[in-house]
Amino acid sequence: MAAHFSLILTIITLVSGLIWLIDATIFAPKRRESLALAEAKQPDLSDDAKYSITRESTLVEFAHSIFPVIAFVLILRSFIYEPFQIPSGSMKPTLLVGDFILVEKFSYGLRDPVFRSKLIETGEPERGDVFVFKYPQQPEIDYIKRVVGLPGDRIVYQNKQFLIQPKCDAATNCPPAKAIKLTPVNRGEFTHEGVSLSRYTEQLTDVEHDILINPSRPDFSSHFFEQPGTAVGEFIVPEGQYFAIGDNRDNSTDSRFWGFVPEANLVGKAVAIWISFEFERPASSWLPTWVPTGVRFDRVGAIK
């Protein structure tokens, strides 16, 4: 849907801008000439008569009005910030259903809004970033996850914990894979299908954030992405790709199951929650499910 909106926005901008340009270069000068001739014949021409001669057509007037606004919106959401809504709980507790976030579009390079070709290199994802990308198996869908693996990393997932061996030169002595530090926070603050989830603080290099683990749920390793030459639960991130994981570890379809995120699929870095709505209501409520029941002002702020 976001891709379709970008295309529609681009087309409207181009068409309205073209109409405005054609009028400004061809028809507006002709209207001014007509006004000059009319004033030469009748020096006391009324204001209404002048307006009638120089008046833009309805189409041109409409294009003239919307072009600056649409162009501003296009530039803003294509190259600076784009709003997104969180539709699922795969990033709990960092992001909740009903959070509306801002994604910084220039963090990983400036791309054209239609073909998504990179125009300017501005940076690359870092371990711990929360980022939005085009789902590799269905590029029309936007996903949001956390960067756990960088190009060249060896990632091992076992006993609901990640071990990371950063990219190193095979000719040297590579350090062993190191487990990501987990510090217990609580259990029961979040639940899933009646099961109390365990909340931990995860130390991912310089990034500290919270994750959720369902201690009663298996890893479903039989469904893990199979990479030739690696064991089950082991992943070696190819060059130009990233390993993306949800913070709600046992309720997230991520790189463990479908593989890696190509650099070409990157959309931007999630940097802030600008508003958060609650949608909790009893099944007996007559209101539509999309109508908010409250605003979570305490969630507004930067994403970590």
C-alpha cells in the first residue's frame, strides 16, 4: 500500500507540475498579451473585465493550488521522514499495536520514490537499529524488525538466545561466537494466549533494549531458513544483506524463518513514536475496531 501511495503521489505531483509549467510558459503570456490589447482599446477597463481576461482555467487553478503542497509531501515522505503504523505485536515491548512511528528515510541512502534506486549513499544499518524494509518474499509489504546480524556475521540461535560472531578474516584467529547478554526484568507484564511472557533487557553492542520470550513455546527449528553449509539455527549473513529479528522473539516471523534482508529492500530507520492509540474494547462494543479507545501519551518519544 505504501508503494502504491508513493506512485500515486509521484504521478499527481508530476501531472500538476506539468500543467502549471505549460500554463506559465505558454498560456499565461497569451493572457497577458490579450489584457494589454484590451487595455489599449479601452483604457478604463474594469477590474472584473481584467480578471475575466487573465483568469486561469479551473484545471490550471487546481494544479496551481495543489502542486506546492503535494510536492512538499512527496519530498518529505520520500527523502526525510515517512509515517508508519504498527499493525502487529512482533516488536513488543518496543513497539505496540497502535503505535504510529516516524521512519528516517535518509539513514540508509536516498532513493527515488518509485523505482527505489539509490541516489545518494548516506549510511548503513547498525547492529541494534529498528528498521523498516520491504519483505523479501512480498516486496509490496513493509516489515519492521531489529538488526541483529550485519554482512559477514555468523549468527547462532539456540535455547532462545542469540550468539554472534562478527565478520572476521578467515586467515586470522576469529573469536568464538559470543552470547548476547540478557538481564531478567519481569514475567507476566505481557501475555500471549494466556501464557505469561518473560521480559529481558538485551545488550546488543551499544544498544540496550527489552525483548519478550515465551518460555513454554518451542523454537520451531524445523521451520528455520535452511542455508547451505550451515547447521540448523546457524546463519551466515551474506554481503549486502542483514539479519532481522522481532523483539517479541516467539511471536515474530523474521530472518530465522525466511532468510536475509537485501540492502535494496531497506526503507529507513525507525526513530520515534509520534502518537500511540489504544484499541482495547469488549467484543460487545458497537464501535468499529479501528476507532481508538484512548491515547498512550507516555509512549511518545524516541525508539531504542
